[in-house]
Amino acid sequence: MPNTETLSAKMKDIQHTVEEMGGTANLYAVSHIDDSQEQRTRARFGQEREREYAEMAKECQKTLSHIQREEQAHQFNLEEVEELEADLGKISRWFAEARERDFWEVAAREEVQSLIGQGEERLAAFVERTYEELRNSEKNGL
């Protein structure tokens, strides 16, 4: 991993936690790494992030499809709003955590960020439509 203050602090916290629980943890700083080792390390981290972002992209697509299904079925209610907000919130938190591990910013990151943005836009429109429908129901005495 890159030697940054943030990562060093996190690694020291992990080491401390492991040792508090009776385990052993050793941290090593590498002062020199040859090009082939660095490329392998970056490739491995990149593969892991690509895999993780691909899973997130699937979840984003599921959420976008869910919004579309509810719109088509005219299921404009607060329960659906809460469920969709929870789904998108989970993905957003997951994305934030993955970004912290994405030391070299793999390409898939931008795709997921775009999909989350689309989800937020579609959810905002769904929420607005839900509140319109609820207001109309109240006006009509339903």
C-alpha cells in the first residue's frame, strides 16, 4: 500500500486492535520495491477494486431497475421511498469505503460513481412524484 499518513494510522489502529485481542501483528515499511513487484502489487489491488466496483455496478443497476418497476406499477408510497433510499445509501457507503482502498483509482470507479449519480437523480424524481401522488390523494379524500 502507498505510505500515506492516513493509511499508516489505520494500519497502526488495526495492529493495536489485534494486539489488544491477544494476537500478533507486524507492520513493515518497504523502502524499495522493484518495478515488477510494484506492477504486480498495483495489478492485484486493481483487480480487487475492479471486482468490487463490478459488484457495485450490478447493485446500482438493480436499484435503477427497481425504481423503474415501481414507477411503471405506480407504486408511489413512503415504504418504497424508504426501501430505495436504503438501497442507494448502502451502495453509496460501500462506494466510499472502496474509494479509500482504491489507491490507484481504477477505471471502473468512474462508472460506479456515474451510476450512483443516476440512481440519486432517479430516486429524487421518484420521491418528488411520490409526494405529489400523496398530496393528490389527500386532496381527493383518499
